Amino acid sequence: METMFSQVAWLIPLFPFVAFLLLLAFGRNQSLIGTTVGIVASLASLVVSILVLVEHMSDGASYYQYSFKWIDLGSIQINAGFEVTNLTALMLVVVTAVSFLVNVYSAGYMKGDERISVFFSYVALFTFSMLGLVLADNMLTLYVFWELVGVCSFLLVGFWYTKPEAVAAAKKAFIVTRIGDAGLLLAILLLYWYMPDHALDFVHIQNVFDGQTGAIAASVTTLIAILIFVGAIGKSGQFPLHVWLPDAMEGPTPISALIHAATMVAAGVYLVARTFDIFQASQAAMDTVAYVGAFTAIFAATIGVAQNDIKRILAYSTVSQLGYMMMALGLGSLTGGIFHLFTHAFFKALLFLGAGSVIHAVHTQNIHEMGGLGAKMRITAWTFGIGALALSGIPPFSGFWSKDAILTTALHEKPVLFVVGVAAAFFTAFYMSRLFFLVFTGKPKGEQHAHESPSSMTLPLIILAVFAVIAGFVQTPWNNTLGSWLTDGAETEHGGGGLVMIISTAIGVLGIYLGWLVFVKGTISRDAVSSRAAWLVRLLERKYYIDELYHVLIVRSLRAFGAGLVAFDHYIVDGIVRLVGGAALQLGRGGTRLQNGQVQTYGLISVLGLVILIAAVVGRRFW
């Protein structure tokens, strides 16, 4: 088996890590160095990733693994290394491609920022962490990189640390995702405890759970799978740990694209796919993943309808699309989940970078303060439109093929989830048409001097737009190339895709048409719903009051608990210390008064002591 390029796959994360070290050492206040090093390193990783992918697409090359002894403590022996499978090869290209385009785009977007080299160093570390996570050959090393991804997201979301909103968003993202990380850590500990020979590598995990031979009890298997999913819920912004993702928009827009398209949120979906054998061994776990994903898809899609911040609308669309991916995995379609992750990476990166181009031009994120930008920013408008159509599931754009693959599986496995998926698709098409029409059509709002972004920003948009068009053709109802390659033909392909294609296309077109009637034609009043059901609009604007609910139930409770601990420490713990110290001090002062060197005092004390002694002896005789 020829695996020449797979053997050097460790170079892929090494390039951005070296870039991080170089920028950390020499890049301070050197914008040209930061830009060049970041772009060159990401390009080098992309080239090697493509070579690895091509190698794995050829006959006979599908797997490579290398490891070495990492921890050796008597009976505890843990290896570390990297593993290249078809799934990891695909993920490597997705991560490096988006990272490279984000680096190129950032050269224009972040131009003039006084900390631009720091920005590129953080991006390099972020990319390194995600690539290390993808290549990890066991759960423990995956967890190390998993936590590094979380640290990098904290640094980048709070990059503009002088903004209180950015600092708050960074802390929120870090704390909320730690809840999910705790679940993943518990899952790893359970795996270590119950796995034969305490093996944590994916090869042994697959061998044990594939077919579930009874090596691990069914109840334990379900618990491990659910805890792994808790970790995925945190990273991939699934309900109820989705609240950090929209707030993460306070970071620079290129980082929003990187987080939403190829790194942090993709990590949760990848984790479930990487440990898919564990989930398949528990139907309860599979159902949990499917229903949570479906609920998240419709839940976030309805919220997106009422948002006015261009980046937050896209953020909720990400939460919704991640729900689709989880639903596919829960329904047993590894191909559907990864296929949608693959296409989503390109059109979501395109949409976020397009939003950044708009913000760069008009210096606002409120879509109601925009308008008529299509005439002044033609490249941005056309490419953004392509991304919006892909997200809305309109053929022949990539999102259509991947979303239909999921809906087809849902129709056969759980029709109720098919209905939920179709409803979410309608809301997606509607809020994306609302966004596009308000931003790029109509008349400009206020004093606008918008102009097209520089080529360093528009070129990545064009490249991503091309992929948003063609990426979906790797898997169609008439072509199972991706599915057979990912699963070695083990996954059953469902028929009936033609009916699903008709239904989903009609729903997407209906959503766009309704948006056109409301925001362009004016046939339907924009306040048609708010004038009749203001409570509903308010509910969606406030995101079902989930943040407020968490603030009351969790934040206030923890603050009250913390205040109680502070009071206990101050009045009880410190009070006892002060009491003991005060008693010793008073005893010492009393002693100094007695030991004053006067004979009269000593005589008086002796007499008093004798009286007390006599009283004690006499009293003892009576008692």
C-alpha cells in the first residue's frame, strides 16, 4: 500500500505551528511579516493536504497510522501519534483550504490593525490545533487539541479586548464550551476504564464497538456515547449549549468564518463521526443525536428570521445547519453528515467573508442600515448571492445536494424528522432572502460611501463561490462517490431522492419568493406579523429568552452561591481565625499585666490562687 504523502501528514499541522512560533518571536508590529508568514504556512499545509487526499482517492491507499510511546507509568502505557483515514484526509483539505483563504482575506480586512501580527499568530495556532485534532489517533491526544481549539477561540473572539462586548463573548464561549468538555473528559475516563487493555486509540475502539460483541455493557456504551455527544454539543453549538456561538460574532469577521466553517464548530460533528462506532452500538444514543440535531435545526432557523445583525443571522444559520449534520449522524448517515459539513464549509465561509466585505464598506452590522449595495459592490453581491442560494438549498448549488441527502435519509428512517428538516429549510430560505434583499437591493440608507473591497478580499470570495457551486456534485442521487469512499461501501444508500428534491426545491423557492414579496415587491407588509403577534416577534428577537433564563437560573444562582461562600469565609472561617487570634492576644495582654514585677501583685495572685484551691477541695468533698 503506497502511503508516501500520508507518512508526512504530520507536516500539515507543523507548518502553522512554526508560523505561530515565528510570529511570536519576530512578528511584533510587523504587518508584512505577519501576513506573509501566515499565508505561506497555510498554503504549505493546503498543498500537503491535497496530496494526501489525492493519495487516498487512488486505489489501494486508504489508511496510515504511526504512533510512539507517550506515557509509560508502570501498568499505564499510552501511545500518541497520527492517523490518516479517508475521513481525516477530507477534513484536512477542508480545514487548510478555508484557513488559507481566511489568511489571504485577512491581509486586506485587518490592514492597519496595530496587532495584526498577533492576529495572524493566533490564527496559525488555531489552525494547528484543529489539524492536530483531526490527525489524532486516540481520544487522549484528541482531547489535548480539543482544549487548544477552545483556548484559541477565546483568544480570537476576544481579540479586540478593549471592547467589553468582545471580552464578555470570549468568556461566555470559553465557559459554556467547558461544560461540554467536561462531558467529553468523563467519556474518555469511562473508555479508559472499560476498554480492554485500557486502549484509547480509534483502531481498538472500532474493533470493540463495531457490532458490539458484548465487551462493554450496553448501558455503559450508551453513557459513553451520550457524554461524547455532550462534548460535541458544546463545540458545535447544539441546544442547549448554543448560546455562545452567536455572541462569538464580536471577534473579527475572518475569525467568524474560520470558526463557523472549518474549525471549532466542525470539531463537534467530526468527533461524533470519528467515534461513530460507539454511537452505532447504542440506539438510544443515536436517537438522542438525531432528535437534538433536528430540534436545534428548527429552533435556530426560527430565531434567524427575526435577527437584524448580519453576522448573527449567519451565526444562527450555522447552528441550524450543524443541527442538520447531527440529525444525519443520528439517523445513521455518516455520509450525509460529513457531506453537509464539507459543502457547508465553503458556502458558510463565503457568506461570512462576504458579510465582512459589507461591514468593511459600510461600518455597520445592522441590515436595516444597509441597502442598495449590489450596485456598488457587485463582486460581493454576486458571490454572497451564490452562498445564500447554496445555504437555502436551491439547485444546483452545493447545499442543495448535501441537505437533500440528509432529508432523504430522514424520510426513510424517521418521517417526523423529515418534516422538521423541511420546515427548517423553509425558514432558512426566507431569512437568507430577507438578508440579501435588505442589504443588496433597494435604496441606500443614510450617507453611504460604499465601494468594493480590495482584491485580497474579493479573490477568496470568488474562489469560495466556485466551490459553493461545484462541491455538491461529489455526491448526488445518481452518484455515490463520496459515500462509498468514506464508508468503503458499508453504508446503505436510500432511494426516493427525486421526491425529496422536488419537495425541498419547492420549499426553498417558496421561502425566497415570500422574502421577495415582503422586502422587494411590498405585496406583504413588513410588519404583517409584528402588528398581529408582537409577542411572537419579540420572542424570536429575544431568542426564546434562553440567555435570560440562563442568567436567572444559573448566573444569578452561581453568583448567590459565590456570595454565600464569600460570606461564610469572611464571617465563619475568618471569624474563627480572628477569634483564636484575638483570644491569644487578650491572653497575652492579661499575662503582661500580671507579670509586672510588683511583689504586691504576686502576693495577691498567690492568695487568690490559694482561696480558689481551698474552695475546689471543699466543694469536691460536698459533691
